[in-house]
Amino acid sequence: MSEWFFPKALVSGQITDNVRIETHDGVVTAVAVGAEPHHHTFNGVGVPGFANTHSHVFHRGLRGAGAGEDFWSWRTDMYRLATCLDPDSYYRLARAAFAEMVAAGYTSVGEFHYVHHQPDGTPYPDHAMELALVSAAIEAGIRITILDTCYLHAGPGAPLGADQIRFGDGSVERWLERWHALRDALPDSPLATMGAALHSVRAVSPDEMATAVTGLPPRVPIHIHVSEQPRENAECLAAHGLTPTAVLDHAGVLSDRTTIVHATHLDDADIAMIAASDTVVSLCPTTEADLGDGIARIKDLHDAGVRMTIGTDEDVVTDPFAELRMLESTARLATGTRGVVSCDALWTIGTRNGVESLRPAPEPRSRRAATPGSVGLSVGDPADIAVVDPSSVRLAGVDPMRWPLVATADDIAATIVAGQWNHHDAATAEDLRHVLKELRGRHS
């Protein structure tokens, strides 16, 4: 058991004084308000750790790259970088990038992983790429849900290109076989969880999706890219006569254990299907802005009761506050009004909703809406805590409940993951420089 004392902490929807948190086996077992300080004291405000529900960790190698391009030209550059990866460089890059996430206040990550095989498509022995990611996360001290991805086509009915061969398993049956074998090979760690992903309607056909869902255990999380680009919608309509969301609905993919990523270009019927199925939407606002994807219908999703989460995706910046702030700012720009998504809701989006996306409950959840008092540290939650230092000039005079609108990752003083204090490694930046220099040398 571990105990942690905070002069202030977010509990039951408000910042509360003198809070002692007790944890056991990585879970919060007690929250005492008005407690006496003890030696495990943090001089900061304890809040639930943030969940990064959509990461492609190797994209960290493209931060700041490119100008005057669109999504599709950026994707070509991304494929070239993926070709340079091997288990060793993947591990070193992921370990440093995951450590950067922890330092920013992320305590869990959903790694949407599809760089499975060698560049010519030959499998590595013993799940080398997948286990490199898991080992990197454990070493960095972050919870990982490895979203092992089914990626079979370059587009509806099109074979994988030369730069995509290493992503594919040849068939959905072979992917399922490898998925189950990988689950058995995962290390016994409270930080590692097995999840699944279907890359997109471009990469997996409706029949293959249905087979994949049927072949997975019932409560395994399923993530999928949806409607990031108008071209994706147009190709899907041409191939199937349906929007990508409708394809997922017909294939039985939408559910409360499913998270669709981006969901930028939805129509009214799409939003209704997402809401009715209690499907989660992972928004990646800094990426969607950087790639020029478009503006998601955040207000309509919010008004429909859709659970939203945040992800780093392209890894433009590793900062949960930046994602939350841009999410609300985007909604304001689209609607011409302020406070579209309340600060209570932003805390929930960044924390609790993300945890539910990466680790769905053993049973389908009840459809009760989150209330303002439900956000914060509570018994039964993962013992994952971010400690915010309130002393910076940017937070001076700001109500802590409104920090999603003004704070940055630099305000994170410490993190606790699975009940263990994660000591930030000052060598993280240097590690990133070394491995990125190596990869860029191969890339060029």
C-alpha cells in the first residue's frame, strides 16, 4: 500500500484541502479529506492523471517537419520514417517519448501500433516490435494499452503499397492469430493491457471488420480512425454507398468499448449512431490543426452526450492541457460562442473518459451522464495522479478548476502511476535527440 498527501486535490468536482490518497495494487482504495500531512507530501495540487487515447509514438520523429503540404503528402513522409524502424530504435524512441508523456502529466497511453513486421513484410521473431513498445512503456512508467492494428489494404479493394507491406498480416484471420499469440506473450505487468485496432475503412473491409470483432474477446477495447479527411468519406461512399460511421455500424463495430479517432467529417446521422451506441470519440486537436484535417463538430458531439477523449496522434506537442484548450477553442471558433465545453467536462474528457476508452469496464457501462461532481480522484479509480505546481505566473489568480484553459505541461511537477511515484529522468531529452538523429540519418 502507498499513501500520498496533497495540500489540495481535485475531489468530487472541486479543489479540496488536505487530501490523503491511499492506494493498493495500483488502485485508489481511500480518499480522506481534511487529513493530517505525513512524509509522502507533494507541494502541489493532485488531479487524476491524463489519458492519451491515440498515440503513434514514432510520429515523434516528425515533430516540426513539413510546410505547405496536406495530410496525404505528410503521410508519405511518415511512411518513409516507419520504414527506418527496427525493434531497437523503436524501443529507444518509444521509451524517451513515453517518458516525455509522463513528464507532461499523461499516466496512460493507447498506442495505435501497426509497424508490425520487417520492411519487406517478413515477421520479426517473438513479437519483437510489439514487445519493444510494451517494454518501453514499462521502463518509462506509463500504463500502455497496446492497440495492435489490423491493416490489410491501401484503400477499398487495393493491395498494400511497398511502404505499407510491413503493416499487414495478409488476412484478418492471420491478424487475429497473431493478436491472440501477442496477448499470451505480454509481460505480467499492471502497466500493460491488450487492446485492438482496425486501422480504417480504407484498410479493413466491412466483412473483415465483422470477422475481427467476432474473433476478439468481448470487452477488449477497439479503436479505429474514422472520417479524418473528406477524401476518406468520398472513397467510402463510392465503395460501399455508406459513410465510414455507417459502415462501422453495419459491421457491428460501434459499441461502448469502441473508440473512433478524429471523427472530423461527420453528418447528423453519423453523430446519432455514435451517441446511440455509446461509442467514444478520440479527438487530437493539435494534430488535426497541424495537418489541416478540418474542424470536428465538437458542440454537436457534446450536446448528443458522446464521450470525448484526447490523443497526441502526430505528436505535434506532448501536452494534455494544449489538447483540451484547443478542443474548447475549436468549438468556440466553430460556434461563435464561449464555454461550449465546460471546464468540468474538459477535466472529464482528459481523464476519466480516456481511462474508459483504454480499459473498458468488464460489463457495458450504464448510460448515466457524467455530472460535475464526478470528476476527480475517487476510490476504485486507477492510482494515477498528476501533480500540478500552482506557482507559475501563468496560473496566478486562476481558479484551478479552469486550468484546462490556461495551464501547460510545464506546470506538471510530478506523476504517480499505478500508485508509484514516477521520478522524471533528466536524460529524456538527450535520449530523444540521439535516437531521432539516428533515424533521420536513415530517413534521409
